[in-house]
Amino acid sequence: MSLTINALTRGDQGKGASRRLRRNHKIPAIVYGAGKVPSNITLDVFEITHLLENEKSYTSVLDLVVDKKKEAVIIKDLQRHPAKNIITHVDFLRINLKQAIVTSIPLHFNGEENNEAMHLGAVLNQFVTSVEVSCLPTDLPHAIDVDISNLAMGEHVSLTGLNMPKGVVITALTHGDIEAYDQSVVAVQEPRKMAEIEEEVPVVTEDAEDENIESSDADKGKSDS
């Protein structure tokens, strides 16, 4: 089932116009790409918020209906209010269903509950949570599943170890020197011991404390004078 978002053409621009839109539960947006002129549009804040509650919206080809005209887009960028976490602006990218697109896809780590090493206290370190991929819009996956159930202590999964869907390529591995770009994605590692952590904590001796107190008192005396 395709996901649809409705919009209206927006004429007014600027901060004042955007504030007026938001007071009326609307937000500004823009759609660009596919060799066409960028268009300023207006979204209903409740509709876009509801749409984005579905994680698949971020990695799906959407039907953007602007003044009853439909075009295929993906969400390229989102801006949110820093304090209220409310969406304040959306960038849509027009796409050609016959041309490859480049976008980021989240990684879903599965099998932690079945990992024997983790049952014995090992720690799962996730170094990468999403990967940039290139593929046709019709091949775009919603997520890449990473099975960690059989990882033993000290083992890891790298980019080349990911099970990618047919037609989907990790862009980092297309630069020729695969080994140079083949970074670790996730690893099962031994937890750090408390003794190691304590060694990293600086120890303040009594002499050092006395020196700090004397220095503080001397500074205070200078400021009082």
C-alpha cells in the first residue's frame, strides 16, 4: 500500500509567513529534483505527524499530492523545533522510478536475546546505525536486518558482512578500495572491568588537596585585596 501526503502550493515566504502557517497548524515544505523547478508547499501538521509515526515513511516512496497533482517523492530532510520536537519544515525529493536514488537506511539488530556470549555478560557495541545505499526506488528497503544471534565474544559484522537485498548497494563499498571503507558495524565484546575503569580515574592525594586549598585561598586573598 502506497503512502500519501497532501499539500497545497505556497505563495507567501519568509519567517513571518512561516509563523502564520504554524499558528494555523500548517508547516512550510519544499519539493525539488527530477530537473523541475523547486516548489514551495504547505502541509497539515497533523497529517505529516501521523504519517511519520510509521517508521517506513522515512524510507518509502511517497505519493505527494499537490493541488490534486500526484508525484513520487521521498523525504530528504526534516527540521524540528529544538525544544518542542515539533516538525517545522520538510524537504521532499522528486524521484524517477527508473533511476537509482541514494539515501540512508536504518539497521535493525536482531537476535540479541539468543546470543550466548551476551548471556554470559558480553556487551554489544553498535558502531553504525544506518548505511547509505543506492538502488532503484522500487527496490528501496525499509531497513537492513543484522543477525547477531551467533556472534561469539570478540567477533564483529562489517559492511561487507551485511546481507543486502538484491539490487541494493552500499555506497561506501563502491569506491574501489573495499578494504579501506569496510568498517565494523557491530561487535560483541568483553565488558570493561571495574579495575580498568578505576585506573583511568585520577587519584587526588592529600598533598594535592592541600595545595589546591592553599592556591584557592591565595587567589581569594588577591581578589579581596
